Amino acid sequence: MILTLAAKELKTLFVSPRGWLILAVMQAVMAYLFLNLTEAFLEIQPQLIQSSHPVGVTQFIVASLFNNAAIVLLMVTPLLTMGLVAGERRQHTLALLLSSPVSMTEIVLGKFLGLMVFFSLIIGLLVLMALALRAGSALDAGLLASNVAGLWLLAACFAALGLYLSSLTASPTLSAMSSLGAFLGLWLINLAVSDPHSLLHYLSPLQHFDGFNHGLVTTQNIIYFVLFIGVFLVFTIRRLDANRLRG
């Protein structure tokens, strides 16, 4: 049933122009950044060769590309999550879904999985851009893999939080605005807090993505992502359970 619900959510994204528009705009932005980074690397390559610690193409182009992709995902995720629950509530289809013989866990995981498949497609296209660099230079496979894993986990955090906020309202617009506000708040925390020992330093998922972006995959960061995703999925399940009990 989870896979059926995931397929339904994915179909909804691709049937509507919104999904295709978001995919097209994001890829256009990332392609523009990719070309700019590649051009910048070629311009400074002579200086890099003379450096005692030269920056590789993976670090200069790929890591920077994925770092920018994280910010772009932050901006577009609210447009993807706003209708997951709020849209169904507004169209009066949520009551039918809640009255069906399907558990809240299956409903939430199905919606979450459908969105993550869409995110996986976006990340897969970024990987193809990175692999295109192999035509002229060797890639650091480990750094590429850590960026892919980190961006996927970060997208999962955004999806889980956006899904929860969508469950709190019947207005997709309000859901999108609250999600964007929450994401921007997490981003500002990441930018503003410089003390690595501060509690706020650990709150932003973007801070934990930074380790993956530099090729540093730590147990602490993985645990953070798993807890962040799990907590907001559980919150969403409990919220829908409360709605079902109220009828």
C-alpha cells in the first residue's frame, strides 16, 4: 500500500504542470551554475597546477554544485510539499483517505516516499552533470558519493518537515509559506551561528550537510538526519491520527 500511495503522489506531480515546471526550472538553474563553475575552473587551472595543494575538479565544481543545489532545494521544496496533505484537506479528499482501511503510517510514508522519488530524479540529473566531467578529468568518487548521500538526506529532512507543516492547515499557500519560513530560519541559523559548540549550531540540517559536502561522513551527522526525518514523520502521523479520531 505504501508503494501504491507513493506512485499516486509521484503521478500527481507529473500530471500537473507544477512538477514539470519545478523540475525544468531547477535543472536550468543548476545547468547554468555548472557551466559557470566549469568556466571558472578552466580559467584558474594554470594557477591550481602550480599550487602545492591544488583543488581538484570534484571539489571545485561538483562540491560547489551540490552546495548550491541544497539552497535551491530549500526554495522549491515548499512548492512540492504544500499540497501533500493541505491540498487533500482543501479538496475534501483527506476525509476519504482517513476513513479508508489504511494506517496513518502507510499514508505518511507513501506520500514521503513519492516525494523522495521525485527528489532522487533531481539528484540523479545532478550526478549526470558531474559524470560529464569525466570526459576531461578524473573524479573523486568518494567526494561525489558523500555529496549525493548528503543532498538526499537533506532533501529528506526538507520533505519530512514540509509534510508535517502541510498537515497543520487546509491552505496549500499557507503551508508553502510556513515551510519556506521554517527552511529559511534553519538556513539563517546555519549562517549566523559560528560557534561549533553552540546548541544552535547543531539544529540546522544544512550544517550537517556541510560535512557531507566536504567528504566528511560522520556517524553524528547520519544520526542527526535520521532523527530529524523520523521525528517529523512521527509528528505527521500523530497529527493525522488526531484528525481521524475527531472524524
